[in-house]
Amino acid sequence: MIDSDACLLSFLMNQPTLIAKTSTRLWSRRSEPVPGYKPSDGSAIVFRSRGGAPDYSRALLGQSWQFKVYGLTEDIANETYRTLVDVLDEAQSGNLKWAALEISGQILTEQKPSWIYVLCYFETKMVYDPI
């Protein structure tokens, strides 16, 4: 079975417009940034699978993903979120056969620490057994 987290992270790390906004601050299998991160370091994205299932033929694995896009301000978080949508919505590459915005972004603030982020969800279809 495909390592879907690694596949999605690899796809995102190869998107120059997204890397221009986040550098290497893209973290999979996480619901919050790594220890030591601060929004003043620059925009960051964390994501994790919400689950899914293979299709009947076991050819494709369908999954839903939660993304949190952090920024120093609402404008910066929104700008990075829009870049994420630009590169991931309707994307196809290698084992990633399809991606689509499932639920559009909503600005939220974590209580402690008081960090601004955009919460959104994507759906993907990936090759069940990697090629």
C-alpha cells in the first residue's frame, strides 16, 4: 500500500510557488507545527489524513486531508492558503492521480499560543500500490 503522506508531502515540496512561501515548513502527519516554530519564522503548513478507503478494484486509495496553513497575519495565512489551493486543487502527478479542494478555508486562531491559521480540507486519489 502506498505511503500517501510521503507521496503528498513530496508533491508539495516540489511546488516552487508553495516553497517560496513556506521554505521547508511543510509537515505531514501533524496537527500543529513542530516544536520551536513561530509564525515570525514564516508561513507553515501542517496536514494529516482524516482517513479514506480504496476503491472496489483496489487500484486507487481515496483520502480526505486536514490542512492548517499558518501565517503571521490573516493576510499572510490567506495568501499562503490560496497558493496551496493553486498548486493542489486538480493536481495530478505520478502516484497522485487526483486532488481537489473538499472544504474551502476558514480563518481561525489557536488559543495558546495565539496563532492565526486557515483550516481547509482536500480529497485525493492515489495509486493504491505504488508504481
